[in-house]
Amino acid sequence: MLISLPEPYGLPDDWLALPFNHCNLPARYLACLAFQLEPVALQLDGVHLMYADLFDRLDACPDRRTRRRCFTDFMAVRFHLPAAELPEVPAMGPVPRPRLHYGQMLLGWLFDSDNQQGAIWRQWVESRFGLCTRFYKEPITGPDDPAYGRFLHTAGWAGYNSNALYNQLDLLYSFCQYQLVRDFPLRRRLTLYRGGTERPSHSFEGQPVMLLNNLCSCTDNPEEAFRFGPRVYQLEVPLPKIVCYQQLLPSVLQGEGEYMVLGGCYPVTPYA
């Protein structure tokens, strides 16, 4: 059931949240300022129950490097993915090469968030968190917009026959959340920066508010943010809205202090 949010916590745009999702909080709450001010932990439906063995193994790991190895090995075995560090087992036969897996999805996002992998990422965010895709190659104004149909077509075609790809992304997000609370045990938010050309379109108590697309790139280095546009804004991003970050899988997310962040309404401060 959706939470009725009074002003100023209501959503300024109907095309920000879907009426349903697959996590423990309603999409309207995730999209609005209330969540930014009082963030709570997010859990995707069924992930910790279905993959309890992974989290039991992570609990037994002594450090982040061991946890990282545990996660990548688990993903390789569970989804039968290529993994150079795992020994070959002849009885299992050759490892198939699925069209896409979570590692390729991360690389694709880094290369271009408007490519086919970017479309799949955004549809996964819609499915799991209920946050609407507001831009994919072109602005999307609502479910009847032809641009939305083109986006769905690309995401569906690109993700076809991709070996439980959404389940892989579910586990990547859940592992990210598991590690974040260990990397930042006393933090509820991280200060990140976003560069671009857009300007804040709303305000709250005199502070500019930006409506971000359902999945965005940010960085922890403001100088890196200037590479993506002349306007750089500082955001206080709740930990539950971080999907992946460079330190989680440094062999994949290299450079730029990359953070993949769920969108919605964000109070922002101009950096320069």
C-alpha cells in the first residue's frame, strides 16, 4: 500500500514512481524527499531468503578482499559464469557464455549509460524499486510516451536469454549493501558529486532540488564530476540508494570514484 505523503514530501512529478515494486518500501517513498531526510534499509523481496548460503559465507569472511572473492566465486558457480580464478571441473562440461552477466553490465554502464546495458539497468530499477525511467536517449514523459515504448523494446531485446540477469543484479545490489555498512559503519549518507548540464527544477526550504533519473552516476571526487558537465552539484546520498561503487569491485569499476545511485528527488548544493 502506498504511503500518502503530505507536502512538502509529495512528488512534484507523477512520472517518478510506479504503483508497485519488489522491495520493502513503496516507490513513492523512495522517490520523495522524505526518504532522503530519513533513510532506512532496503531489501529486495526474497533475496536474503533465496540466497541465504551466500550471506552465511560472507559472514565468515575476515576482510573485504575475502568477501569480494567469495561473492565473485559464488556468482560464477551459481549462474555458471566464466571465472578465471576457479578450477575447471571436466564433469561439468564447458562453461556457457551468456549474452550478458553482471560484470558485463557494469562495464557497459561505465562505457555509456544509454547503451543496451543501460536500458536493462533502468528496467531492473523500475522492476525492483519502482522508480520511473525519465530519460533513455531522449526524455520520457510517461507510460504513453512512444519514447517509453522504445526504451522497453531495447531493454527486453537486449536482456533476452541472459541467464537470470535480474537475479544477478539483485545479488550485486544486496552484496553492495552488505559491504557498505562495513565500509561506512557510522554513516547513513555519503557526500557525492554529479556533473552535467541540467539545473535544479524545484526547491525545498530554499534549497535546490533535482529530479534525477532512476539510475545515475555520481563520484566521490568533485574534480572528476566536471568531466561530465560544467555544472557540478553536491548530493547527500543515502547508503540504501547506492547500487554499486568502485571499491566494491575495483577490477571492474576503475577510476573516477564511480557510484551508481538510485534516483528520485535530491536536495543539492552547487559545488562551483
